Amino acid sequence: MRAFVEHRAGLPVLVVVSLIALYGVAYVTTPAPIPPSPSAPRKVPVESVTTVCPGAKGERAGVYLPGTVNGETMEDAKPFVTKGPAGLEAGYLTRVTKGAGRGLAGVRCTEPSAATWLVGPGPANAEVRLHLTNADKAPALADVQVYAAEGPISGDAGVGLEIAPGEHREIDLKTLAPSADIMALSVTTVFGRVAVAARTTLETGGVDWLPPAAPPATRVVVPGIPGGGGLRRLLVATPGESDATVQVRAVSEDAEFAMRGKESLDVPAGGVVALDVTTGIAGTASALVLTSSAPIVAGLVITGTGARSDVAFTAGTPSLELGSAVARNGAGAELLLTAVGGPGSVRVQVVQGEGAEQEPFDVKMAAGRTRAVKLKAKGDFAVVVTPVSGEVYGGRVVRERLKSGVLLTAQPLAPARMWTMLRPLTDTPRVVLP
């Protein structure tokens, strides 16, 4: 060994052998690399659900859990709060045939959310009552902002609304934005948990609840537009700081097309614009696909026919990727399903409170088409829509024809509470910075 080390080539060789051995041990003992964090939202199961509806004394709320549907009569006007496992849905329908509140009105009980968007007629043309409910045992704070044709107009009046544990606040929007004839409204929860709903009664007649609209995005699909007579009025808001140029395409039962003279509209930053699409969709069941240069929110006003017209609302909503369910339906209910981008298919299950359970059935739609599916059931029932293939959007409509005019209500098919999309989480020092 001494001779080997003293040899002029011995020492370098020994050093090289030692380094190889060292790196070999390091390679073998190095832990496996940590995979990068996912860059897209992940589909994860929901464990528990809390939903809230504004109360309606004496009305019957439908409560759906996978495979079962029950009813519960509301004994007072306090908010109707339901809690349960994944898949829970709740809501109710009211029917009034006389007086200022004449009309069918349907509401889906909503879960507390960090931000809620609503689009519809403003307080200048309707009585709009905003309901904020804190169903938890901790206080909450919320900000309300109203956007009109001229831009944000509610100022500081809706900022910093304190809602005590278990408290329900009903706000007449005339106190925040009396001049708005059309509006987009945002409710942002600063801390705590707040459930939001809004009931709208038009001065010209008709009543319904505004469905939550999909948050601002550059592509919005507004489904569930029924065929038949009456007006169809699209409302589009750009809540950001950039003007938006919005391309509008209709997807009807017969074709997908750009409506002549209504192919696009310009929406100023912070403003709301209305577009009459009645003649464009020509009385057929349809949906509207909006593509914008800046994030937008959108909704649609549906007016019935007759000497005394009713009103209904639909809004931009996510696809049926996570499925959907409507807990309360009635006679004259139908689904309006639209395939966007390619052919689509869903499975429909009617769940009745009493009687034999109906067999599920599949509904197929050609690419760029809308299909109306009548729901045949007696009494109150729930309907469940499960995705099979394609990008499909939908809405549920209930209509009743009276001599005085058609009663109607609409509800876009919101994502079922079986699954949720979890956004990717990343390490950042911002969570501890002021």
C-alpha cells in the first residue's frame, strides 16, 4: 500500500476511487424527489354541507339526499337551515295567483360562500330584497357592491355590514342603489360565513329569486332559457377595470349561431349593459355562450305571456362536470340541456317522495344543440342529473298556464354538493404578512 501511495499515479487514483464511493453512497441514500404541486384544481369529495334559504312561513321545503327526498313545512319566517352529508340539496317553490306577489318563485338553498354574484333588474324597476344569513356561531362581516349601467353606485353604504351569529338581515336595495334599472351585485364575505339570496318583484308584475351567477370569467354560458312567448333580456356586467367586448352566440334546439345584429356588445369597465335577444332566439329553448376580452358576469330576464305576466331568471353557471340536483319541482317542470363544443350526454333520475322510484334515463345532445326534456312525476319530486360525456350545461324550468297568463320560474343547474374543485395550495410568506 505504501508503495502504491508513493507512486506518482497512486494518490490521484485513490482520491478518485474515494469520491466515486462517496457519491455512490449519497445517490443510494438520497430521498426520492418531492413531486411538484398540482397546477390545476383537484376534484375532491365533499364531507358535510350547510345550506340556507330565506324563510317562508307555511311553505314546504324539499330536502334531497342521495336516493331520498323529504319535505319540511316552515313554521315561521326565520331562515331555513339544513345540515347533512354530501349531496344534500334543499329549496322550495311558492305559488301565488293573485295580488302584487302573483307568480311562481323558486329558490335553491345556498351554502355560505366567500363571494356571491347576482344579476337582474335594479331597484329603479323592481323591489329587490337582499337576504344575508349567518348560520354559524361566530360573527361575520360582509361587503355589498352594486354595479349599474353607469358603474359602481352603492359607494360605502354596503361596506362593513356586521352580521351577528345566527342573525338574518334583509336589505331593501333601494337604500343602497335607488337609481339602478339593471344591476350586478356582489356580496363579499370579509370574515365568517354568509349565505346570500335575493327576491325580485317587478313593478310590471312577476316575482322570482335571483340565482347566483358564475364568478367573473372571460367565457360564460347562460343555460336554461325556455322557448315560448315573452321577452328575453340578457344582462352583462364587467366588474373589473377594463372595458369588455363580448361575443354572443346562441345554442338552440336546431342550431348554434350568432344572432343577426346581436353578435357582440361593448360593456364599459364597472358597468352593466342589457341586450334584447327575444327575436334572436325566436322562442326556442336555448342557451347563450359569451366570450369576452375581459372577465364578465351575466344573467337573463325571462318574461312570460298573458294579461298578467310572470318573470323568471337564469344566469351564467358552471358545466355539469360535477353533476347537479334540484330538490323541489312540480307539475310542468322540464330540463333544458345544452351541449357546447361537442356532443354531450347526461343521466337523469327523478326521485319521488312517494310511489315507485323511476328508472334513470340517458339524454343525448348533438354538438351545439339544446334539448328540452319534460319531467313526468306527480307531486313534489327531486331531479338528479349526472354527467356521462361532453361539456353540458342545464337549467330547470317550471311553467303553469292560467287564463290570466303563464306562471313560470327558472333555476340554472348548479354543481352538486357531492364533489368540489380544490384549488392548488402553495407555500407563500403572504399568509403571515399584514
